[in-house]
Amino acid sequence: TSISMLLGVLATLKYELAIVLPTSNRDAFVLVKLGSYLSCFSGILSFILFSFFHFIFDIFDIFYIFLIPLNITLLGITSCAQLYLYRVKNYKINSILTIMQSLILFSCNILFWFIFEESGLIFSVVVTNILICILYLYHLETKHSFFSISKKINRKELRDSFFEYIEFPKIVLWSEFLLIFIQQAPITI
């Protein structure tokens, strides 16, 4: 989970931090979609890299090849959804989902520890992130018509937002990565 936390910071290139800046909610949705696409791309790229290292150097256990990229993708998408809800001042649902995430993670940790032992903790994080990501996306769709609006967002809008908010990856990304690295390094090493 430490590896996915480190790489999860890179997943969206921190474009999700710009979600609060546009004047219209539609423009903010463009950033949510951009961050989600970047998260999916990061997940696919990390899957390819972990597969390469596994098959060439036999470094990673086989289930890490699937779980870490999935977790990276989920972390990025959830972060985008969460920041959009802060943008629209829906603090209550963010708080409820954060509490639910804690409770689900705690329950899954206990359950999966008995079933899978040490690797159960990794499974519990991924299962929790899947459930929370689904709940965030469900809320975005039911209350904000995210998927309906998202279908109308074209590549030009994504590209324009990518370059309009390019300062976030240039400036914020590295400080965030360093902070998470310092926090996670003792666990990873």
C-alpha cells in the first residue's frame, strides 16, 4: 500500500487541486474527467512497469501487479471526486464517505487478516478503495449528473484544461510526492 500511496500522488499529476478554481461547474467537471483519465493512464502504465519488473527481474509478487495499479487508479479518481464535492460545498457527504471509508477499512482489515494473513491488509485497502470510489461516483452521478456532462466534454476541452492548469504538476506535484515519500519511506523500506 505504501507503493500505491507514493504512485497515487503522481496519478493525477495533482490536477485535482485545480478543481476548485474554474468559475463554472462544467469546467470543474473537465478537470475531474482529466484527473480520472490521468489516473487510468497511470494505472495502466504502472501495470506495464510492474509486469516488466516481475517477468524480467522477478521482483514483485504476481498479485501486486494487479492490485497496485488498480489502487493507484482508484486513489486518483476518488481524489478528483472528493475535491469536486468540496468545490460545491458538499462537506457532509465527504465527511460521511470518509467515516465510511474508515469503518470499511477497519472491518476489512480484521476480516482479511484472518483469511489472507499479511496480504489481507493489502486486499482490504483495495476493496475499501473500490467501494468508496463507487460511492463517490454514484453520488456525483445522482446529484450532479457527472456521467451525462462528462460525455459532452471533448478532447479539446481536456487538452485546454491540461495546459491552462499546467502549473499544478510543475510546482505542486513534487512537493506532494516528497511529503508522501517521507511519510511512507519507513514503511516501504
